[in-house]
Amino acid sequence: CFPKDVRALVKTADENGVSLDVLKAVQDVNQLQKKKLAAKLKAVLGDDLSGRSVAVWGLAFKAKTDDMRESPAIDLIEELLASGAAVCAYDPEAKESARRVFGDRIRYVNPMYDALEGADALVIVTEWLEFRNPDFPRMKQLLKQPIIVDGRNLYDPEKMQSLGITYVSRGRRSV
């Protein structure tokens, strides 16, 4: 609820003639953070994603909910679609919520490994428990290229390197 709460505080302050520049800066930074996953993926695959297929694990704002409000998956997927990529997504709870946002512009699958089949890369957006210990050899077999962009820092970069997986995480140096 953090983005919603910050927005409400800023609005209340504005209505009362109080400037909360720090909270406005927090809002700006949060918006910029949502753009970083797409930028990290493009750094690996290139800016032109035409003809590329991207798997997305996690659509909800947070695990154990179907709430898509403020989800970074929205900005990510809109950017991928605008760049010409096809998107195949999996989320254990938010499929119907995502369908209200994206309609049929993306493909929804179950189980999660179906999203990887023939994809050029995987982007992990939401920290669902089932994403924590996947079958990495199976993932490598299903992906066209063993590329994972991890927005939740679920995996150990050294382990990914030893498995031959190109692994990009947030706020950590790549190995």
C-alpha cells in the first residue's frame, strides 16, 4: 500500500497548503524504479524487441494477492509490448486481474514453466514462494537463451553463473 499511502499524504498536504517535497521525490523515484526492469532486459536483449518473446513470472503487486494496482508488471509489460515483444505471463492469483489490464494483448499460462517455452528471457516481477526454488535445468531447456532478469533478487548470482544462466538482478553486481 506504500504508493497509495504516499499519494494520499501528498494530496492531503497539497490540499492544506503544505509542501511535502520529500514525499514527492519518493513518488518520482518509485515511478523510475518501475522502468528499470525493462531497461535491464533491453541491456541484455537490445532495444528493439520486435519478434522477441518474454516470459514474465508474477503480475500482482505483491505475493498472495491478485491486486494489480501499482504493480511494476504493468509498466514492464506495456514497455515490452510497445517495443514489439510478445509476452507470456504466469501468476498464481492475478490472471483475471491482469486480463482486465492487458486483455488479450499477452498470453496467460499455467503452470509457470509454460511461460518459458521458446521465450528469449524470463523477467521475475513478484516474489511468489513457488519462484524461489525452480528447476533451473528445466528452465534452461525451455528458454531460447538462458537469461533471467530478476526484479526480486531471488537467486544467488554465483549459482546462476555456475549454471550457465545470464542473470541480472537489482542493486547487485553481476558475476
